[in-house]
Amino acid sequence: MKKVKVWGPIVGILACIVGVYFFLSEDSNLKITGKKNDPVAAKEAQTKIDKSFETPVSTKVMEQYEAMNEGELIQEVHNMTHQKVEADKKWGSSEITADKVQILYDVIKNKNFKNSSTKQMLIDILEPWIGKDFTNAVSAHNRIWSYQKGNIGKATRLLTPQEELDYIEKEFR
């Protein structure tokens, strides 16, 4: 009986601690950093993302894109969308830069595709990106994901600027 009286409160306290830990780690709206809804932090993150977008690429990248086949071009655009979207699983990544978007667009526009609708899908995705408009990233990801017969990793939303910056720093820096 004494053992139950001693261990009962200890187990209860441990259960509370574990519960609070999992609650805080699972709830993405509760970040200790306080940057989730901070407009100043979001603006700073967006400034860094814009700077990243202007990163020049080597002529080697251009040559690689020109040598890619249809499937590789589709996968490259798909990998780029991962920088902008939230999805349960993401396989592959490619940083989005102005040069890469323009080169990809030009290569795809001038390449013969087996299926003209696939070519048009990629052009439709990339055209807004040339002007830094990525509002289509979720639908772009999911169009390619469906085309590739994906079953895990459907995009659910755009990343916040801070989330995107974290992704860039984790994947490309």
C-alpha cells in the first residue's frame, strides 16, 4: 500500500511532463521563438528568400538542364516546389533561383515533349515563377505529384516565409 502511495504521484507527474512535452512539440502554432506570427520576422525572412532567389547559377547548371530528358525536367520542377510547400513527405530538393527558373523555362519551351500537355503543364507552372509569383506552388506540386502517380506527400499549403527560409538553410546552405 505504501508503494502505491509513493509511486502514484511520481507516475502522475511524469505523465503530465510527457504530455506537455508532446503537446508543445506537436502543436506547430506554439513556438518558443515567437516568430510564427511576427510580421517583422516574416519580412526579414522574405528579404532573405528574395536574396536567395537572385543567387546566380553556373553555366554548368544550364548545360545540365539542356541535357535533361522529359522525366528529369519534370522531376526538377517537382523538386523546386518542395521549397515552397508543406507536405508530409518530400523526396528531392532543388533551390529556386531566377536563373534556374528562366533556364528551365527556356529549355522546356524549346524541347520536344512526347505529350504536349506535359510540356504545357510545366510552362504554366514556371511562367509565374519568372515574375517571382509562387502562389501556384501547391497546385504545381500536386499537378506534378498526380502526374507521377504520387500517393504520399501531397502538398497541403504554402510554407510561411520563416518556414521556407528554414528549408533553404537546411537544404542548400
